[in-house]
Amino acid sequence: MSATAPEPQVWPTLRAHDARGLIRFLIDAFGFEETVAYGEGNRVDHAQLSWPEGGGIMLGSVRDDDHHLPTRPGTFGAYVVTSHPDELHDRAKAAGAEIISPPHNTDYGSRDFAARDPEGNRWSFGTYRGEPRKAG
């Protein structure tokens, strides 16, 4: 077994009414990095945003013929690990994110906060990295 974690193979996905606006917000408010965005004009057929501390998300514009990815805009939620939740909270607040849970310490030892993006999706950020994988 390798000492390093494998590349991400689980990609949370979401749809947006204003995908280009949501991409800009996620970059400005939370610090995601745009890896790629395909589409013309305001339409985004596929975008990948990378999280600087590992992993990322995929998103696109909501479409009438969207049968393979039926997530409705505003119904997405994610927990994103960060080593700097207080600084990220301040950045998100300054960028206009709706803070729905201010920075706080959890019973399980994490420092968390939560915000909502302009589409209504819930983003939780915190220091909890999950439990280690079992050997074998």
C-alpha cells in the first residue's frame, strides 16, 4: 500500500442556474481553483474546480434534458476540509457568502463553519479530516 493517498476518484457534482457566476463565487469566496470549464456563453457543459488542499468538485448549468445528473440547483451540500477555517470564514464573509453557522469548535475536535452560496447550496468547512483508513 502506498504511503500517499490516491488521487480523488469521488467527485461531488452540482448544477447551477448561473454556473459561470457560481464558479466565480466559489473561487472568490472559498478559494477553489478553476481547472477547466467547457461551454459557450453563459452555459457551462462541464467544469472542474480543484480544492487547493486536495480533491474538487464538478459542476455545470442546469439543463432541461438533464437525466444523467438530476441534482437540482440549491440542493447540494458538502463538507470541505481546510487547515484554516477562521481565515476562510473571513474570506467567504468578505466575498458576500451567507454565513449560516459561524466558526465554532465541535464535540469531535474540529473547527467548523458553514455558508450558503448564491444558488442556495450548503458548504461546511472544517479541520476534521475523517478517520484513517483501515489497513488491508
